Amino acid sequence: MFNGRLDLLQHIGANTLQRFRRLGRGSLFLFDVVVGCASLISRPGLLIKQLYSVGVQTLLIIVVAGLFVGMVMALQSYYALVDFGAEDSVGVMVALSLLRELGPVITALLFAGRAGSALTAEIGLMKATEQLSGMEMMAVNPMKRIIAPRFLAGFLSMPLLATIFSAVGVMGAYVVAVEFLGLDSGAFWSQPQNKVDLYLDIYNGIIKSVVFGFVATWIAVFEGYDCVPTSEGLGQATTRTVVHSSLAILFLDFVLTALMFAK
Amino acid sequence: MSDILVKIRDLHFSRGNRKIFDGLSMDIPRQGITAIMGPSGTGKTTLLKLMGGQLRPDSGSVEVDGLNVHQLSTKKLFELRKRMGMLFQSGALLTDLTVFENVAYPLREHTQLNDAMIRHLVLLKLNAVGLRGAAEMSPSELSGGMARRVALARAIALDPMMVMYDEPFTGQDPISMGVLVSLISELNSALNICSIVVSHDVPETMSIADHVHIISAGKVIESGSPASLENSESAWTHQFVHGDADGPVPFHYPAKPLLDDLYTGS
Ligand SMILES: Nc1ncnc2c1ncn2[C@@H]1O[C@H](COP(=O)(O)OP(=O)(O)OP(=O)(O)O)[C@@H](O)[C@H]1O
Ligand SMILES: [Mg+2]
């Protein structure tokens, strides 16, 4: 019994140490990556290629998701507001929800699932097939040539994707509210124009998406770079990318919301 | 300029609890083909990675061209690596580039040559390994042996002072094996470089090597010319060179006795 408890204690200790070691490695890695980003000035082609595969190829899922989320939001808020005769507020309700919360958060979750997992798998496979070692032996720093462009592309894409998500969402809501439910189009647009605040709503939403993009891409590239170079290790790393970034996004969303909208 | 290019002294290296090198010392001359042979899993790949500065020894030193590899700054190390070519056991081609672009990669990274010159150089290197016709293929369309030859073309793209070959012969059919053997030997004399061949294809390697080091259990067991090793007195060397199953070199990875393992039941 005593032994069992000691073992447990040791297990917890070892686990904690390992986690902190990983966090340390991750931070050093991040430092290297950020330094590596500077070298992209002379090689913009690498960045553009990654912007395409990380950003543009994620666009479709973001647009479709944004459209449906906006449409559902319009329906739900219409049913809730119509009893109070406040259905003219559907527009502002949808716009605020999207800009403040749903846009950044859902985009980031989809981004982690679509682009993040792909980044981890790609980098992990490059490690497993010794492509990263091979580059090092050719005196090419994979931090600069492989990791940095992917990281920067993810970081830049996320706020743009979130903005597109929100914009498409509002359009979806417009279609449902005005075309299907017969609301007045003037009312749908005029309330958001008065109520949506540039700083409080739009800028804060963008700040959220920047933070989420940073964290999700960091986790994705680090998991790939740090993975155990076997098929099993690669699978685990990809799973961890999705799980850890989703949890980090939701947790950070709470923290940021509490900071931003505290009165 | 001394005629020793790589000088390894009292090298210790371990992975976890397993000692891979235990006081290994070795000299590799500046010219000619040096073969490093030893049973599978003795750390030949590890040794090449230590020479390339990708792994750090626990103690001991590795000097390449008078520079202590593990005390160089990253920048100096990268400068040194431009003069070292390495052929990985797996080829390690970049899968998102074509064969042509793979061979062109080090040239584009490290030289200011224009496209026409790069094209010339790449086609010449590919021609040397017999794969000029495969220039536009992607690495996933190559067989293992072809990938190795492309990797060889890439390793010599920058005309290095030394090339390290990790198992260049495995996965080659007899014809391309023969071609590769003479290719390595011709490249070596044409470019007048140092070639380090890691292999356990004993007859092929012995036929082109000028010097041979046999390693096992973390140390160099015997070194010398191929002819002297053929007639070696040492039982280790004899077993390895002649491929006898029974002898002092263990076939098994260290383990407790088989019966113990079978009877403990867990
Ligand atoms: N990444 C690693 N982590 C832990 N141990 C490793 C790792 N890579 C290799 N080893 C161990 O190091 C030892 C030497 O490996 P190495 O790849 O250098 O052998 P080798 O001589 O090249 O063998 P082969 O001829 O089969 O290629 C092996 O026993 C292996 O178990
Ligand atoms: Mg090996």
C-alpha cells in the first residue's frame, strides 16, 4: 500500500517534470521560430506557398461553416426575440455574437482541425523520413526554411479567416432573416450600424483571433517538430495538436473575454 | 595541411542507458575511400551523425579538417557542412520537390549561380548517377534504389571535400550495385575527395576501400587495408569479413538468456 502511494507520487512527479520540460522546449522552439521568421524577408516565395496551403485551402470550410452558423443564429434569435416584438434586433444580435465570440472561436477550432493537424502531420513526416536531418546536413536550417514559413502563414491567416467567417455569417443571417422570415432589410442593417463598436467589438474580436492563431499554429508546428518519428508517434502528435489547441482556444477565450468586457 | 581529415578521439556516446561508443578513436585520411564496417546496430549511422554535428558526444572529440565539430558555433558548423556531403540511409529527399529540384536545392541555397548554370550542373550530376531521364519525377515515384542515387547526386552537388555514404548498397539490384560501387570509386578519384562508406556489404566495400575500420561494441576492433583484414588473425574480424554465423560477434541485441525470458512468463 505504502509502496503503491509512493509509486503514485513518483509517477505524478515524473509526469509533471516531463510536462514542464516540454513547455520549456516549446518556448525555446518558439523563440527560434520567431527569429527564423526574419529570414523570410529574403524568401517571400516560401511564405506565399504556405499562405496558400494553410490559409486558402482552409477557406472553403470556413465559408461554409460561417454561412450555416449565421443562418442558424438568425433563426434562433428570431424565435427568441419575436415574442417580445424585438425581431428587428436579429441583425445586431447575430453581428455581435459573431464578431465577439463565434467568429474567432469557431474559426480557430476549425483551423486547428483542418490546418493545424495537417501542419503537424506534414512536419512530423518530414522528421520521420529524415528530411529535416537531411536539410541540416546540407547546411540549411529547417527552422528557417520549413517551420518559420508555416508558422507565419498560420499566424497571418487566422485573423483573416475569422473576419471572413463573421462577414459570411452576417450575410447568411441576412438571407434567412430578410428573405425567409420577412424582416425589414433596413432594420436588419441599421441596428448593427449603431450598436457595433469599432474598438469594443471589432478590434477585440480581431485580437482574439490573432491570439488563437498564434497559439494554434505554435502548438501545431511544435507537435510536428517534437514528435516521436514513428507512425504511432505521428498519430499521437496529430491528435494532441487538435485536442491541445482546442482546449487552449476555449480557455484563452474565457480569459480574454473576462479581460475585454469586464466593466 | 595534415593528411588526416577526420580525427576522432576517445569518443563516448550513449542512448539512454545503452552505451553506443565507449572510447572510440579513429583517423580518416584526407584522400581515398575509408570503409566503416560493423554489425547492424553498432552505431555506424550514429557515428556519421556525430561527425556531421547532428548529435553531441558525452565526451571525446571529433575533428573534421582541424575543426572540433562540437565546439563550433552554428554558423561555423553550417559552413563546415557545406563541405560535407551526406547520403542518408533512407535517401531523405524532399518529397515536395522534383528530383531535379532536389539536386538543385543545395545549389540554390548556397550559391548565386543563375538558372542556366544550375540546370547544367544538376543534369551533369544526375547523368553521373544514371537518372537524368528521371529529372522531372517526384521522389514518391522512385524506387528505394533510385532514391538513393538521387540522394547521391544531391550529396555531391556542392563538390564537397568529403562524402559520407550510409549504406549506399542496400536495396540495389546487382547491376546498379556494380554501377554504384564503381561510381563511388570514380567520384572519389575524379574529385580527389574523402569518401566514407558505411556498409555491411563486405565484398563490394572491400573491393573499393583503401582503408577499413571495423567497429563493434563501441570500439574500433581492427583497422587496416582490405588485404590485411582478409588475412586477419583476429577472430572478430575473421568472422565479420567472412560472414560466419558463429563467432565472437553476437547476432543478438543484448538480452538476458532466452530461457529466463521464456520462464518468467511476463
Ligand atoms: N533515436 C534513437 N533513440 C534511441 N536509440 C537509438 C536511436 N537511434 C538509434 N538508436 C540505437 O543506437 C544503436 C545504433 O544505431 P545506428 O542506427 O547507429 O546503428 P547502425 O550501425 O547504423 O545499424 P544499421 O547497420 O542497421 O543501420 C542501435 O542499437 C539503436 O538501438
Ligand atoms: Mg545505420
